[in-house]
Amino acid sequence: PRYLPGPPFPPMSKRQKNWARRAREAIIHDLGGCCDNCGDVTNLTLDCLRPKGSMHHRLDTSARIGFYRAQMKQDNLRILCRTCNASKSG
């Protein structure tokens, strides 16, 4: 009988999502792991101190992580919980 091995890796999209999740967790850890306003450690979001528009919200997962990494290098990134992020917009 002929041996047909399964795929050695999960599909590309699943690998990208897993990589992006780990990269996001690393960014959050590097920035302190809690909301800059209230100290909450749940439902955290990444927020630019100097707004860069909303284009990054339309990027695919891995490109968005690249955007956030660049913003972190420019000291333009902070962590907010969803509540504080929602309350900062007028």
C-alpha cells in the first residue's frame, strides 16, 4: 500500500492567525500587560497615542501586527481595555 502522509503543517491561514495571536500577546506583555488608564487585564486592545486613522483595522491579521510593531517602535502604542478605549472617543 502507498503511504500518503497528512499535511506537515496546519493550513497557512491558521498558522498566520496563531502567529498573529502570539505576536499580539508579546506586544501586550512588552507594554505592561494591563490597561494604561484603569489597570484592567481583561479585554485589552492596542491603541495609538497619536491616531493613524482606521486603515489598519482593514488590514489582514499579520499586516495589522506589523503595523502595531512599527507603532510600538515609534513609542506610539499603548494598551487600553475595551471600556477605556470606547470612552476615549467623543
